[in-house]
Amino acid sequence: MPELPEVETTRKGIEPHIINKKIREVRVYQPHLRWPVPNNLNEQLSGLKVLAVERRAKYILIRFLSCSLIIHLGMSGSLRILNDNEPKLKHDHIDVDFTDGTRLRFNDPRRFGCFLPITGQTDSSHPLLANLGPEPLGESFNGDYLHRLSRGRRSSIKTFVMDQAIVVGVGNIYANEALFKAGISPARAAGQISLKRYRVLAEEIKTVLKAAINMGGTTLRDFVGGDGKPGYFQQTLMVYGRGGEPCLTCKKILKEIRLGQRSTVYCTNCQK
């Protein structure tokens, strides 16, 4: 599934191609996504000018004067910038055509994504955005914040930092990597970790996410960015997907368990 770095990579990839451009037409070939695409989407968006392309958690928000368009890539979705004569492929579900000939195409083989307008609502009142925690790269996210919210919690620290109500966008890949770099066992109870260690973890989460964004995200299965190019962060992964292999730091065999129904790989020697 595309996580925060992949979504941010996509946002950065499409933004320069559609900013300040006017929509000519929206064509929906497959409306049955995770949430049905409104049958009047073309009428709602035609003639509108893109004012901004933003990201909130794993959602891309295209801003217009009178409304916004919220896009989620789901499990396997992608957005591509094409010209207006590019042939449509099997899983191409939506085309947004601009008056200059630019085309924004939404492809989603599993159809778990969404393409929904926000009208008459603020972000904070929209059901998809209302209960989200802070952005991990923002100033409000730090070790003190994590420590305060973790008191009394018995859930594992990995499950805790992957909770979107605690902090958004720390998905499975990056939770594994940040916990390794912070030297914290993913199975430890969130409420048992000290303030000092939370401060280290918060900084490692920021470092890992920034590095992934700089490398264009992580290519797993069929993710590519908005320019159609893969991400390269996978080449730097220390633990994710390496269960049964030697730790790159101490050479002890990495252990793989399941936490919150997610594969979790860690080093029993380096992480306590």
C-alpha cells in the first residue's frame, strides 16, 4: 500500500503539471471504488482552476476556489501525468483533462482508492479527515507528545505509532525502520517506554520519512510516483522484509513476528 512518502512523492510529481490549470472534462470509466464516485463529478469539477495540491495523511487534496477533491491511492492506486491521446489501459478508472492538453489519470487495479469532492465542508469536519492525528513531519509531533499519549497504554509501541489518530502516515514499512534505528523492540508496551526513548523515536520517524521522500518512496509491488518512476528507498531498508536474514548491524538473525496483523521484523539484540 502506498504510505506517506509514496503519497507525498505522487503529490510533488503531479503538482507542477496541474497547478493553475483549468479542468476541461472529467471522465469516469469505473465509478465503483472503495466509495462510489459521484455520477456528477464532471459537472462539479469542469471549468475549475487548480489552486493548490496538498497532502493530509495519505490523502491528496486538490484545491479549487469552491471545493476540494480528495484522492486516496488505496492498496495499489497511482496518479499519472499524460498527454490527452494516451490510450486507456484496463485499470485506468478516471481521467481529468485540462484545457492545455494535460491529463491526470487515476489507475487502481484493486479499486480500494477514492476520488471524492469535498463541498460545503471543512477538512476537519469531513469524515475521512476529522479524526486524524498530527503530521509526523510537523512541529507538533515530537517525543513529548508521544510520551504523553502513551501513558497507560498496553498495546505494542509499533501498533501505537501506526495508529492514525496518534500520528498519520507512519505505515508498516516506516514503523519497522524507525523502531530499528531507535533501538526499540516493536513488541514493547507503548506505556512502558521512557520520555528519553520517545524523543529518539520521534526524531527517527522524521528522519526515515524524509529519507524515503527524498528517494521517491519505496517500490513494493507496483508503486510508482506521479512521474511513472519507481521509488528507491527499498534499497536502504534495514529490517522490513528481511526476516530470517542477518542484522546489518550485529549479524544476528532478524526475527519476524506479527503485531496488529502486520508482519514485523526486528533484531532481538539491537532492539530492547
